[in-house]
Amino acid sequence: MKYLLLYFFTICPVIICAQNSRIKEIQFEGIAIEENSYTEILKLKDQNALIIQIGYSSYPIRVLDSDVIVYLNNGKVELYKITESVENGVEAKVKKVKIKKNNYLQYWSFLNTCITQKKFNIDKAKLNFEDKENTTLALATSGGQTYHFNVYQNKKYINYSSFAPKISISQKYPGFEEKQRLVDLMEGFEDIIN
């Protein structure tokens, strides 16, 4: 009986947590030559962790403020607030934010929903205004934020960015559906963070 209770209270939670925290297969955009810089910036020991970056930048400020969620292969989740200068050679300011263990399941559940429902698959060409030659056209606005959403795992990556997507969505400009998908995806992760 003692062994049964020992098994139940030690082995079962490990099995249950491991099943919920397995990183599912993601269709990445490409493979880089070098590993993403966030593994080094965040001093991650898990080289195959899944890193999700949700960020906003306003030019000419030339700074990217972002939340970075790290899904570790041991089932843990880490959260960082990062401020980076767009200019080379300037170090990023990193602040680790504590996540309660009982919130890990919420992070993993949303990630798995995004993967299953293919929410990471966004038509990149429709996120910004492009002409027939697929060159980006300038949007006539007096200012706005560029939305950035990036996913990294080892050398694999997905990078999305869109300038002032909410303007395009409200005006129903061409491609507004894809911009709405990007905004919804980013807001979904932000809801978990906040």
C-alpha cells in the first residue's frame, strides 16, 4: 500500500505534467545560420526551448519593448521583459518576471491551442502594404507602432511585423484579415501574461 501511495504522489504528477508541457511540432518559416540571440541574452541552458516574443516599437525612438515567453522542455515557463535598442552594439535590458507554477498550464494550453489551430500561420505578405512587385508601400500616417511577433526554437524561426495594423483593420484596407489574426494572436498571449 505504501508503494502504491508513493507511486501515486510522485510518479503520476510527473507523467501528467510532462504530457501537458510537450512542445508540439510547429511549422517554422525558416532556419537561420546561427542560433537565435535570445538563448544567449536570457542565458538559457535549454538550447531547444521555444521562445515567443511579443513586442512593439515606435520609430524614431528605435527601441523595441517586448515580452518574451520561454517554454522549457522540462515543463516550466519563464517570462522576461526586454528593452532592446535597434542600433547594433547596445545591450538589451532584461528583467525576469516570476510566473506561479499553477499558471504554467494556462501558458501551455494556449500555446497548444495556437499550434493545433495553426494560429502561427499568417500570410506575411498581407501584414504590410505591398504593390504588384511585392515591395512594401509606405502608409501615410503621422505615427504609429510596429507590432512584432517572433517564434524561435534553436535555429528555426517565424518573424511577423506589421506597422499600425489597427488602422488597417478599422479601415478594412487590403490584408486587414491577416493583420487581425496577428493582433488576436499577440493579444491572446498578452492576456495570459497580464
